[in-house]
Amino acid sequence: MDSLVALAVAAVCASLSLMIIGALQSELGLDNIIGHITVEAIPFGIGAGISDYLVEGQRTEGTDEPQQQEDKKQEEDRTLI
């Protein structure tokens, strides 16, 4: 589901950025417009995927389950002995 959201965000951002710089004109035809948006959406999609991965990693980094915390503590105690 996250990849579909990232793809949708990429397509919208690509469309808006191409409209702002004036690269999408009605004389181009639908095939060319879709091609421009698709090619421009690739970097946006990659960026959205990387940022989602980084944010998800930060969310789960400090939220260990209580059992996992206990296991880590026991393992640390064994290495100290």
C-alpha cells in the first residue's frame, strides 16, 4: 500500500512541477504528456520510497518489545560474567 501512495504522490508532484515550468502543453498530445509525467515521476518515486524507509526506521528504532528488551539485558549480563 505504501508503494501505491508513493507512486501517486510522485505522479502528482511530477505533473505539478512540469506544469509550473511549462513543459506540459496541450499541443503535445496525450501520449507525450503521459510520457513526460512518467519519466519525471521516477525520481520522485525513488525519493518517496527512500524517505518512507528512513522515517519507518526511525519510528521502529526505539520501540523494542518488552520481551526483546529483557532478552537484550540477559545477553548483556551473560557477556559481563
